[in-house]
Amino acid sequence: MNDKLKGLVLGLSIGVMMTGSIAYASGTQIEVYFKNIKYMFDGQQKKPADDSFIYNGTTYVPLRFVSEALGKEVTWDGDNETIYVGRKVDLSSIVAVYKDGQVTLGDFEKYMNIISLLNQQDISANADINYKTSLLKQFVASKILYGRMTSEDKELLPKAVTKQFNSLKGYIEEISGDQGSAAFLAKLNLTEEDLRDYLDNVIGSQKALAVPAKVMYDKEVSNNNTDYIAASVSHILINFRDEQGATRPAEEVDKKVKEVQEKLKGGADFAAVAREYSEDEGSKSNGGYYENAAVSEWVPEFKKAAIELPVKTISEPVKTQFGYHIMRVESRGYTPYVQAPDSIKKRLINSSFQQFSTNELPGLIESIDLTK
């Protein structure tokens, strides 16, 4: 007996329920300790109606007491021999039916959990029904589009999924800390295989959307839409502000700009001068070089110069909201869709998805029911 426990030791025969029959572990006894334990929930003390006890270093408390203290309803389903804490849901129930397919509640909840993970936001069971309906339609749309992939895209898909999965896994390992990625995902009712399935579906649907995206791209190029020009540009930025964010005197800015111009006119290597003088941290280490970028990504003054400046010619200072830029366009023009900057392809794929969701999707969805 351990006096420190200040409890009562009881000898109990063990009753074991197995496949509907009762078996007894003959002569077996266990020692349990009843203690006057206080249970605090968010600063409020609550007492169980039935006794709790300690056995082998573990405290056993009635499940109903803990659940109801946390505001969770407890129900028993005798047909399925299942205890439900909180929502009583059937994950196999159908929440959406569309042409040639359907979505179960379990699949949709995994999808929402992954969206929560990637967006770092909680999509709870009580989230706005309109928002959840929108997500469900998005999920259905991706599944329909997935089925429209070409045979060539299907062959390339596994490699693309593995590449993205490795990046995602690294991110999850980083945010999961000491608990490990598997334990972290388990708290979200997810596994690594669920992440792979999600990426497979998303990347597959994007590959299918590339077909209408290319049609849109070719049309804009034929119309000479300058937003679709791709350019490789080297530049040196002299910022209007110092490292602390304070505005620099105009004389100081002008002096640096002139130093840069004199070095370049003297035949200095552009990349070397950029690494020495440029205050654009995004390109300084790369000699001020931006490769195959959409000119539409840049501020108006920089975009205009990137379109109009003769190739391989060093510009006069170009003033933008950031400061003065000394630029040199290395190459410029319209490229085939497959070589277009990622930002252009992403924009067109998003536009194609919106058109599909507006024009086609409503006629392909037969029913949606999120009341389950």
C-alpha cells in the first residue's frame, strides 16, 4: 500500500467481453486507487457523476463526463457498436453527385482539412454553409477536369506529383516540429497518402486546363497583347530609401546613379556592377538578372522600358516608385505557350477554371447535400 496515494485499494475480478460472450480471467485481480481528484475545464471545476480511478499510472474518467464538460454530445450506436463524441456523421454518406461520379463526406472532409493546412486556416464543421458549398463545387470541378487529361499528361503526372509532394513534405516537417510529420497530420485526420491524392487531383486538373489556356494564350499573342511578352532583363536599382526605410537625400541617390553609369560606360561587366551596387535583393546576387519574366508583372515604368528599350542596350536611369533602374534587355518576345513564364500560364489556367466553373460545371452537378 502506498500511503501517499491516500486512496482505497480494491481487488476486482476482470470481466472480458469477447464476440458477445463473457469470459473471466480466473483468479486475476487488479489494484485501482480512488482519489479525490479535481477536474478543471477552462478554469471551471466540474465533477463527474460516477467515480474515476487510477490504474497502473493512468487516470480513468467516464467518457460522457469529459465529453459533456467540453460541450460535446455523446451518443451510442448499438447497430454499429460505435460511440460518437460530438457530431454523429457517416463518412460514407454522399454529399455530391455529378456526371459519372460522386463525393463522399469522408473525401470532402479530407479535402477541407488539406485546404486548412495549406492556407493555415481552420475550416470547422460549423463554417459558413455557402463557403463549404463553394469548396465542394471546387472539389467536384477538379475531379471532372482530372478525367479530361490527355494520355501524354497522364504519363507525366506521377513525376510532377512526386516533385510537389517532396516540397510539401518538407514544409510539413518544418511546421510540425518535434512531434513529427505523421503525428502532425494525424491531428488533422490526414496521412501522407491523402496529400499525394490531393496533389494528384490538383495537378491533373491543371494539366487538363492547360488545353483551353493555350487557346487563350495563342489568341492574345495573335492580337499582339503586350502583357504576354516575355523578357529577360538585367538591372541595377539605386533605392530612394536606405536600409532603415528613411528617404535618402537626392544628392546621395544621384551620386550613386552616376557612379554606376560611369563604370558601365567604361566597359565594366554589368553583372559585376549589379552585384556591387544594386539594392534589389531579389536579383543582386544573380547579377541583377531576371530571366523569362512576364513584362506584365512589373511596375508600369519598368514594363514600358522592358518593351521599348533596344535589346542589349544600356538604358538611361528609369524612375519608378522604388528608385532609379539602370536596365539592359537581354531578350524579348512572344514564346510558344509551353515556354511562357509561369505567371502567365498560372493566370490563364485560373481564368480557364473560372470559365469552366461558370459555364460548364452547373450542368454537370446533379446534387449537393451538406446537411449530413
